[in-house]
Amino acid sequence: MAQPGQRRADTRPAAVCGARNAPRAHRLLAPVAVTLGMGGGLVWKAVTSGEPADASLAAGMWFFIVCAWSGCLWLTRGTWHPRSETTAAYIELSIARCESWVRATPFAMALYLGNWVSCCNGRCATPSARYPRC
């Protein structure tokens, strides 16, 4: 019995506690679909149009897609599943996920800024009929 002011130990099985945190393959379905849709669409546009600006845009976007995926996988390492089936391990996992979000914020800001500069530079540096020189 817990004394006043003390917390009672969690007696639920770890499987119940961690059901929400269990790794699921469908969590990656949307990011993979967006990656293939956007990247594949840009490559398709570059191939069918024959414009150097479209080829440059597709190459630049794939560079940033690879940077985004590798950065996200690096920043979220160790946050896929708990080390053991205890409540403490699930709490550690939750803390590690929160810390990875904090680390990911400057990375995402730098990636966004780099992508924006690349798109603006690519549009001005690669003139075409649709995109005259800036």
C-alpha cells in the first residue's frame, strides 16, 4: 500500500503500457508515399519536358529528399522500440522521442532554408522559356 504522497507502482503489464508506442510499419507509409510521389513526379516532369530547369529542380529535390531521410533516420535512432518490456523503459523511450524532436527542429529549419535557397537559385541560374533569368 502506498503511503500518502507516494505514487503507487504501475502494476499493468508492459505490453499494455507500450501498446501505443509499439513500432508500426504503417507509420512510414505516408512519408514514403510522399517521397515517391514528389520525387517521382519531378523526375517524370524532367524527363518529359526536356527543360534543363526541370532536370536541375529534380536533381536538387532528390538531394534534399536524401538529406531529409538520412537526417530523420539519424535523429530518431534509438527511438523505435524500448530496450526492455518495463514501464521505465517506455518512459525512457518517450523522453528519447521528445529529445529527438528538439534536436530535429534546427535540422528541419536548416533543411528548409537550404531547399528554399536552392529553388530560388535554380530558378534564376537556369533560364528557360518558362523561367526567364531573374
